[in-house]
Amino acid sequence: MKKIVILGSTGSIGVTALKVIRQNPEKYKVVGLTAGRNVHLLLEQITEFKPKAVAVLHEKDSMWLKDKLQDQNIEIYSGEEGFVKVATMADSDIVISSIMGAAGLVPTFSAIKAGKDIALANKETMVMAGPIVVEEVKKRGVFIIPVDSEHSAIFQSIQGHPKEDIKRIILTASGGPFKDASLEEMANVTPEQALKHPNWKMGKKITIDSATMMNKGLEVIEARWLFDIPADKIDILVHPQSIIHSMVEYKDGSIIAQLGIPDMAIPISYALSYPHHIKNDLPPLELDKIRTLSFERPDFKRFRCITLAYDAIKIGGSMPAVMNGANEVAVEAFLRKEIGFLDIPAIIEKVMAVHEPFPIDSIASVIEADRWARQKAEDLIKNIRR
């Protein structure tokens, strides 16, 4: 029985992971949970899964939980330090890293240092600190198994194949809700419109990233480090049906792809059961009913975020962390209706333009790059508000 910690248990990935665990009680045991502000849902999860330790973002929420759970033998922590305690707890085999954004970096890296295998849904860990993470993974002898549907598809498609035979990786993208929208139409997009993803049910931040296609840019950087493949050998194809989750092309021209219905329970289940594929209660993929699978190149002019991501990984050093930090701030401002949809890539580009990249040699240096980028982005947003 695998003992599991979930970082971000109340988010969409965490909730789906618990669904997979619920369906396989003989295989998995939850020993630790962390959450942000949704303490009421966390309390329900604690009641059902009975972990040994939990952590929440704010101390006042930890006090509320302690009051509710005073008759139970459970450790309750708060803040980043609390997240790290749960991520590194001795009684766990694998940590599902699904905290949204840069906040997931320190707990995930701490879990790796503690010798834990990682089921990785927090792509920012690799985007911001890829080379440091890869080095630590090798040093500790642990595994990172991707949970993102695209990276899970790549991971499955390279099984049994020598890395030197790979010609390129092809990441697929739904194209989001504005795949065919003009720049003029995109200029007037509201948060409500951007949050209506055509295929996937996800959290707000990742849904906006999908709408700007920054999510695909982040995935390029993540794939570069996860699979040790140069970014210029990672391509993107828009595939509106979201059935082929990504592909790997080999030197002889053969392409291996992973297909499935668009449901995160599949890659989560594989990450936990690897190298096995275990049964679930999802409907089957019926290609005869779908009939058509289509592909097209993304429009880099309308979706500037993709270009910015390729630029960031090409420059390297602190630039990917800076790009990510600026994006997180810009997305939050858009959701608050303080800036327009097309202001998101504009702000990221301006922040990157004035950044002087420096080497990333520690998590502290990554955090400094992130802090700098957030402040620059906030300053730009203040000017827009005026």
C-alpha cells in the first residue's frame, strides 16, 4: 500500500487524486494533506481520509481546524513551514505536488531533498528551477512522474525507447476558448469568458493560462527539464478535440501518441500506479463517435505567451522564473478586472525586457528572481490602473 501526501488537496488536481485514491482503498493510504484557504473542504477530506498531518496557509485556519479536530490525533501546521513539514513527513512514499503556481516550489523541492518520489502537477517547479531540481533528483535517487496530461502522455510514449532515438516532442494544445478569435476580439475578453474552457475543468489560474496559451509555454519549459530534450526539439500543435494528449516522434519517422478522454483521473492514476495501468470508472474513448481528430499550428502572433516562454528558456538562468512570476501577477490582475486580456503578455514581455538574467544556483536565487518579477509586474499594473 502506497502512503501518499497531497500538496494542494482542495484544488482540482487534489480533489481528483482523492477520487482515484477513494476508488482504490486497498492500494493507497493518505497520510498528509495541505490546502490553501478552503478549510471547510479540507475538513471533509480529513474526516474521510484520516491523514496523520495537515497544513493550511494561514495560522487562523489552523486554529479553526484544531478546534474542530481536538479529539483526533492529527498534527496541524500552517504557512510554508507547515507545508514543508507535511511534504517531508517520514511516513510517506510519494508526494502529489499540485499546489498552484510558484508557491509549490519550496514544498516540492523539500520533498525531493527528503527522498520522496514526486507525482508532479505543479509545472512551476520545473519552470522556475528546472536545472536545480534535476540535479537534486539525481542526487537523491528519486523519481518524478508527471501528472500533467501532456507530460504523462510523453512519459508513456517514451517507455522502452532509447532517448537518443527521439527526434522531437510534440505537445498538443486545445487552443483554449479563443483559438479562432481575432486580436480585436481578444482585447475585449472578460474573465468570465476566459474561464470557459472548451474541454477541461481546471482551476482559475491554469484556465486563464490555457486561454493565453501561456500554459503551453510553461509545458515546453517543463518538458525540456523532465525529459532532457532541448526546447528547439519541442513543438506545439493545436488539437481542439483534446484526445491525443501529446506525441513523441522518433528518428525513423514513427510517432507514438497517448490517447484518452480529457479527464485528469487518467494521468493521476498512472502516476500513482506506475508502471501499471489500473482500472477506473471513466467512460471509454470511442473514436468511432469522435470520428475526426484535427491539428493546426498555433498562431504565435495572437498568442504571444508561447514566444515569450521559448525566449525565456533560450535565455535561461533567472529568466524563466521571472517570466513565470510576471505571468502569475498579471493573471491575478486580469481576474480582478484591473487589466485587459492582452495586457497579460504585454506585462510579461515588459518585465522580461528590463530583467538582467543571473545564474540560478540555489532555490534562494530562484525566489529572488520571482520576487523581483512580481514587484516589476505590480508596478506596471499600477500604471495601467491610472
